[in-house]
Amino acid sequence: MHVVVCIKQVPDTGDVKINPETNTLIREGVESIINPFDENALEAALVLKETSGATVTVMTMGPPQAESALRECMARGADDVILLSDRAFAGSDTWATSYALAQGIRTLEQKPDIILFGKQAIDGDTAQVGPGVAEFLDLPVITYVRKLEVEGETVQVERVFEDGYEKMEAPMPVVLTILKEMNVPRMASLRGRMKAKKAEIKTWTAEHIKADPKEIGLQGSPTKVVRIFTPPKKTGGVRIDGSHPLEAARALVEKLKEQKVV
């Protein structure tokens, strides 16, 4: 069995700052981490490795610095890691990212039986890339999975709703997005870290995965970020004191007139 886990390296949300002039994230001096939901997807794959003898490959698309996230995945137990990195990928929205990852998966020598994603990335919160990859690969997809079992050539899962869950079954190959409730991600061992430190990271370009230039980067992105900003801090509002409700109401009306609301 071959399990592919797609991860994303994201800024630590506690340190996110926005450049007001360029409307982009300020990454200098900001710690990058593995998207927390993707850690649960990786753990699910590693459990399959232990229980079913699966081979685990981790793939991500990003700048060269994303190597550190892949080394962490290898330190935890992944068998192989692949970085899709090319300036041609810059500016990709979820559609173009899904296409690139699908092309990367198609390029693998060993075709996957299960493709895992975290339910969403904490920087974009779209939850679109997992289903998008499934669409490009023409595979079934089940989202919001909290329990996973493999029986023969099928997967049996519990998919969560707001008011409950349903049990589902799907043939492999299949794409799944994983919830945090499924497991607790493991820490890397010292031996794993030593192995990952010495490992050579495979880096694939757009040409290597035979990506259509019109389908990647800004050119391949049907959506554009027009503006991004940090919400202003709340000031706490204005307190209106009055010994009588009518007096307070009059004061409120005057304030609203000053603001040209009424």
C-alpha cells in the first residue's frame, strides 16, 4: 500500500503580520511550521505504515525553505519526501495549487492507494485543495474524516457533520481529508532526526511534473487576492451615562448625529 500525504508549510499564526503596501505576509523573522491539520494526516499515514506495512510519501509545494517541513515529516517516519518548487508556481491559488499537486502525484513511480490531506490550512482556511486534487485526478474524495480503517481494496471511514457523523466506504485509490480528532501526532525520534538531517530532498520543477504553464502560478489562478489587511483593534466603544433612560437616549441620538448615522 502506498500512502501520499500532502502538507503545507505555513506561518505560525501567532506571528502573522501584513505588509500594508504590498498586501502580502511579512515572512522575515516569522517562524514557519507544518500546517497543524496536516500533522494529523501524516500521523494517520504513519499508523497505516505500522499496521498495514504502507509506504508513506510526503509532498508539498512551496519555496526552498519548505524543505524543513519535509525533513520534520521524514524525522517522524515518512519514507520519502518531495518538494515541488519553481518560480513558475508563485502566486498559485487553490485551483492552481491543486493542479500542481495532482501533476506531482501523477509523476510518482508508485501510484498511491490513499492520498491524505489535513482538513484545511490555517493560513487560507479554504479546505479546497484536497477536493481539488481529487477532481484533477478523477478520484473519489471523503472530507472531515475522524476514523479510518482499510479492509482489502476499500477504506471505511467516519465522516463528521455538525450534528453527528456517518459511516462511509470507498474503493482505493481515494482522497481523504483528516480532522484533528482522529489522532495525536507523534514527536520525531532522535534517530529519525539524524536520518532526516542527512536525507537528500527531491525537488521537482514545473517541467519535471509536466505542468501546463497556463495552469500554474498567477496565470493559472482564476482567483486573485485584491486586498489583505489586519483588522483594526477594537477601541471598546463610547459609554453614555445618564440618570434617566430618556436622557441617555437623547445623548445617544446626538452621538449618532455627530457620526452622521442619523
